[in-house]
Amino acid sequence: MTDPMTPRGEIVLPCLNEARALPWVLSRIPDGWRAVVVDNGSTDGSAGLARELGARVVSEPRRGFGAACHAGLLAAEAELVAFCDCDASLDPGAVERVAAPLRAGTADLVLARRRPTGRGAWPLHARAGNLALARMVRRRTGLRLHDLGPLRAARRRPLLELGLTDRRSGYPLQMVVRAADAGWRVAETEVPYRPRTGRSKVTGTWRGTWQTVHDMRGVLR
């Protein structure tokens, strides 16, 4: 029997010093969904602000994008779980569109293909890194994906059963690879991609982008 207090879905928001972006991000959470902000060692008051704004806050002291994502997945209670960056580059309000194929029973994992809406939303080096990874994934799995973007949704229990182990930047890619290996139906849907609020911690520089590519390539070996 489903607990009537459990939301229809939860959005995991990995968070490291995103106090400037949080008010907008949390204001965009759709009705019926609950925000799970995973504080990954913020020093700008992000955790306290998120609580004030009504989000559920989970602490993950181990640094790493994958560590934060997985902590949120473990803490989630709803059947559907989505992941979204917490920097205001992606609108959490799009989660209903992303989750629609799951509800319809036509997909098991849905990735949001990013469409830049403003100058600087997706720097050239970040696009190049994403394209390189998409090609590697196609060779490895046969999936014809255009983007390995961070906004995605799936059902919680099957995600846990994938046994994801990467706790760095390779976590999103490992999710796709293991889902493909398990025979999941993986789909894409388009969403707007905005210039982020604040400084990028991963893909803001060539070095950061290629470190991410390096982490993800390790998943494909």
C-alpha cells in the first residue's frame, strides 16, 4: 500500500555552494514532486537555505557528483526519481515531460537532451566533450544518444538494482551503460538549457571538461 504522504516523484539535486541558484531552482519544482537537495560540503549556507525553502536536505560529506547523486537516490522514497543539476541551468519544471515516457510504460530511463537558450549556456569545450562521450556510448552499447545530460528520470527500485559504483563524474554514464546492458529502453526528450548561475565546478574550463571525460571513459572500459 502506498503511503499517501509519499510524493509522486522526487528530484535529486546534488548541491555544492549553489545558494544563488537555489531560490529559482526550488521555486520550479512541480506540484506532486519533492526536492531532495544533497549537500556535498557547501560552505555558502546552501543546506540551511534549502531547508528554509522547503526542500528535504541530505548530507553527503564524500565529495563527488556521483556520491551526491547516489546519496539522494538512497534517501528517496517515491517510485519515480529524477536527477537535475542545482545551478539553474536546467528547469526542474521540465521533469514531468521527462518522466512522461516512464508513466506511459514506453521507456525505463529518460535522458533530457539539452537545447541551449542563451549565449554561454553550453561552451564549445563542454559540447565537444559531450559529443565524444555520446560516440563512445554508441560504440559500447549501440544506443544512439545525442546527449548525456544530467536531467534524467527512472524508477527508483530498478536504479538501485543496477548497482552503480562510480562516485565521481562517471556516475551518469555508468547509469546509462548499465541500463543498456540490462536491456532497458532508453529514450531522450528535449529541454531548454540556460546559462548557469555561478561558477561551474566541472565543465567551466577545458581542464574540467576533459577531467570529466577521463572519469567517464573509465566506465566504458
